[in-house]
Amino acid sequence: MTSSAVSVRSRKRPEERREEILSRAADIALEQGLERITLRAVADRLGVRPGLITHYYPAAEDLVIEAFARAAVIERERFFPHDGEPVARLAHFIRYIGSGASASLARLWLNARHLSRFSEPLRAAVEEQDGLDRERLTALIAEGIEWGDFPDVDVETACIRIFIALDGAGSYVNSPADVEHPAHKYFLADVAEWALGLAPGRLRIGVEEVR
């Protein structure tokens, strides 16, 4: 039975098989961390032999890097919807973070930044995805200024401040105790309001909805 199943799966087109492998590796990255991505772990999830994974990814590090990038890309689209008014899309971003839905991604970023100290290719991937996140938020802020949702602030400075707040809040993601003090709960919303010159409390509404 197992041999038959493996035989059927082997008939998939190369691009389909590569996509399947990458998808499973990204799941492992988000659930367990980049260190848990091994050829055997991915093969077990697919029900195939590790040698098949090696055929598509001879170097395990390449799979780890691509899995990190895949997870970052998927979450970016969840962070930043393309439709709606800029202030509503920013509120969605704040609300998504506040809901805890991004906790697995926050853990992955902490994990990737740490491991990138020992891997130049991973460091380059981290920098690339970080740059793409900044581009997306920068574009959103610039659009908000054009719409009149935000005052005419320095776009790059506001973006940097918001992401520093995001990373700072994310550093507590592995804390065993829930951090419920308002200074922590509303930190990202408060910093975003300050960085964009919005009235205090303008972005807290989205956080309240998920608490």
C-alpha cells in the first residue's frame, strides 16, 4: 500500500512537487522553528522517502531559507490587505497583531534572526524579507498621506518606528506569562499613532475588538 502511494505521488509534475515540499517545510518553520526542517521531517509529512526531497533540494539549507521566505510572504499578505482605505488597512494590521494570529510568525522571525548570525545566505534572506515588509508599509503610509488619512509625516521614519515597535512587542512572544498591562497591550497601536501623528486612541479600537 505504501509503495503504491509513493508511486502515485511520484507522478506529480516537478513544479507541483517542489511547491508541495516547500509548503510543508514552511508549515514546520511556523510550527516548530527552522531547526526542525530536515529532509526526513518534510518527507514524513508528505509520506515519501527522504531521497525524493534531496532530489529537489540537495542542500537542506536551501530548503530552510526558501521555507522562511515562503512563510514571510504568506504572512505579509495577511498583514497588509490591498483593498480599503489606508487607515482601515493599517487598523487591520494592528488588529491582526493584537489578535495573536501572528505569534507563530513572530517566533519565526526571532528564530531566523538568531540563526542568520551563522548563515550568510539566511541573513540575506532575512534582510530581503525585512525590506519587502518595509516597502509594503511605506507604500501604505504614503498612500494614507495622499488620501488625507495621515498628516504629512516622514514616511520612512514612521515606518521604521512602527517596525521597531512590532519587533519589540514580538520579543515577548515566548514569554510563559501573558503580558496584559496596557503599556504592552497597546504598544504597537500607540507607537503607530505617534509615528503617524494620529489622535491618541485612533488605532486602539482595532485592538479592543480582539481582546
